[in-house]
Amino acid sequence: MAITKDTVKKISKLSRIASNDQFEENMIKDLNSILKFVEQLNEVKIDSIEPLASTVDQEIIKREDAVKKMNDKNQILSNSPTDNKDFYVVPKVIE
């Protein structure tokens, strides 16, 4: 697929970029070189290569999935500046 002047004009209009003849000629050259490079990548044989999640060959450390009681109400309320058994009380910040 080759990039034409009409394609560059359409891209310029959609992206709201002002263009002139020199800009369009440069964009045609640049975009065609990018597409040529992508076509070269498509020629690479990757059938025998396994997909990678990471380039570092390291096993993921797993932990046991255990249910724990966290954020105990009484423990959280003990940090409140004022004693209250149901709510966390803080000083008023809006007058």
C-alpha cells in the first residue's frame, strides 16, 4: 500500500494540520518509508518463536491465596483523635 497525495491531504484534514505541497511531499516520503519498514518486518519468520511476556527470564513469585481479616473497625477507630465507637472523628476544616 503506497501513500498518495490524496491520502496525505485526508490525514491532514482529519488531524487539523495545515499542509502545503512541500509538507505533503515530505509526508509521502516519510510514510512510504515507514510502510516499507513494516513490510520488511512482515517477512521475518517467527513461527518457531514463543511469545514473550517479559524479556527477563524469571519465574513469577506466587503467594498462597488466603483470606485475612483486614482493616478491623476497632483498630482503625483507635487512631481517631476523639473517642467515638462508630465514626472516625476529625477536627472541623470548613467554617
